[in-house]
Amino acid sequence: MSISAIIAAAGSGERFGAGIPKALIQLVDRTLLEHAVSSLAPVVDQIIVTAPAGFEKQISEIVGDGITVVTGGATRSASVRSGLAVATGEYLLVHDAARALASSELASRVIAELKSGQIAVVPAIAVVDTIKVVNVQGFVESTPDRATLVSIQTPQGFNTAALRDAHASQSEASDDAALIEANGGKVKVIVGEERALKITTPADLNTALGFLDLGRDIRTGIGTDAHAFGQGRPMWLAGLHWPNEEGVEGHSDGDVAAHAVCDALFAATQLGDLGSNFGTDRPEYAGASGTQLMKETYSLVVQAGFRISNVTVQIIGNRPKIGKRRAEAIAAISAALGGASISVSATTTDGMGLTGQGKGIAAIATALVYKQ
């Protein structure tokens, strides 16, 4: 008993205001569409994605081989019919890419009901708000008993032949279960899940973040670096050149902020430290820029399966004055680290130690990463 799935991903996303199809909006490390595919892939035999016209190639590249991409229609029902035309399974799930976080377990429960003989199965959650029926003049006409009301979700499951019969009339509906109902079929309702919310606005995207178990493998690291000023060397700090400032001694360009950032990332990901990766036994890194080292560190972090959540770095020293170039420093570090969120601050040590006596400069950084 093979199972196909249609992921409706042809929506424009106008209400989101992103300027791209809603299915391509990013939720942490993946698009909404990729989240939806990853939930259905373990439990179905065929996945069909309905793409907005003009985005077929881009979506094919995102979802990869083995997934069929067809051009969606002007309406949701038309898009589903495009998918139905190439569906091969005896049973069919119809899912909205906007409900990106619906779980594999929910899809499995829908499929189990289909295999028990149901022709249409929909997940739903109870309505907790009071619902009013309002007329065109803006006055309440009635208040339905919310105990009998539910909010319908996807993936919805169908006997494929029954769904084809329901779509034969070319009717339009906000979900496919309504077409089954109109065709005289019974629709079984099962318990849905809160995480299967429909992501329609930026606020919904923020809510969706709460359902992602980012805490399952979040790691932190701390890195520090310090260098004495070296006569005649240029000053490089936070990926920037600082004219008219004395630089520091060191194997590379001596960018203490960049070096502390690298060490923090290596510590968080257990990839060694600055010395083991770019140390003095590596002559190719003699004079290397802090930007180069951060870019190579970022590459190593990603290759190890991690993504950067954010990095903070505090520069410690009497000079240079960071405030006027803070935005530049943040931009330079972020660019080297693949666009990661960066914070840069500065402080002094009130005349104490190497930095306080004006003999050098130091930095301390923290990194927050998560395993992809």
C-alpha cells in the first residue's frame, strides 16, 4: 500500500511581506519547505511539491533528487490537482508547506487511520477562543458552541481514488476534506498538535521557533587572546585596519579580536584551538589576516555540522577607541562568519596589567553554536 504526499508550496506569501514564496522563507537553518519535506520523507513513498510558476528550478535544487516538482495553480485546489495528476500511491497526504513543523508522528497517525479503512482523515485541535458569527454590518448574529468546533490542520490523508473523484468537479475549497464532504464522503477527525501551526506572518514564525528543539545540542565556547604592541607593525583589529595605530607582535597579523573569536568557536565545537589549527608550525599562516582565519574557522565549524547562533567579543585596552568603528567591526566579523549575529564591546582595566599600562591589547570572546 504505497503512500504519496503533495506539499502545497505555491503560495505567494503576500501576508508575510517577504517578497518571495512563503515556502522559501527561512526558519533557522532550513526553509519552511525543507522542514515539511523532512517530516514527511520518513513515512511516505513519493513526495510531490507544487511550486509557484517560475520557481520550479529553484525548488527542485532545494529539495534535491527523488522529489517531483510540478507547477502549482492559481488556487490551492488547482495546485493539489496538479499534484494529483502525478501521484502514484494508493493513499495520499496533502500537506501545506506553511505548516512546516507538523511532525512525522502526526503524519504516521493519519496514515494509520487510512490503512484502517477511512477515506479521509484530518488532524485538528480544539478551539479555545469564543467564536462569533458576524454579519456584513459588523453585528454579531450568533455564538456557536465552541465545544463542537475544531481548527483543522495538515497533513490531511485520503484514499487517492476518493480524492480524485472529489476533485473531478473542479470545485474550490480551503482544504481537500471540504471537497470530500461535498461529495458525500465521511471525514475522520483525529487529534492534531500545536506545532502544526500555519506560518502566515512574521509573528507566526517567531512562535514556530519555540517548537524547535534547538536546545538538544547547543554548545558554548570561550576564547581569549592578548598581544604586546610591536613597533612598526600595522594595527589590525576586528578585521579592520586602524591607520595611525601601532600594531602588535605575533605570528599572523595579531588581530586579537579575530583570534579570540576563532578560539571561542573551536572551543564550542571541540575542534582544537587557534594554535593547533593555525599555529607557528604552520608557516603558511605567517602574517595571515584575522579575516582569513575567521573564514577558515567558519568553514571548519560548518564542515563539522555546526551552525553559529551568535558570537560576542570584548576588546580590552586603552586604544584604539572602538566606539566610532563598532558597526564596521560587527559587519567585518559577521561577513567572515557567514552572516552570523555578532556583538562587539570594549573596556579598559583601569591602568592594571599589560593592557592598562598601554603595553598591549587583549580580547575575550564567547560563541554559541548548535549542531545541525
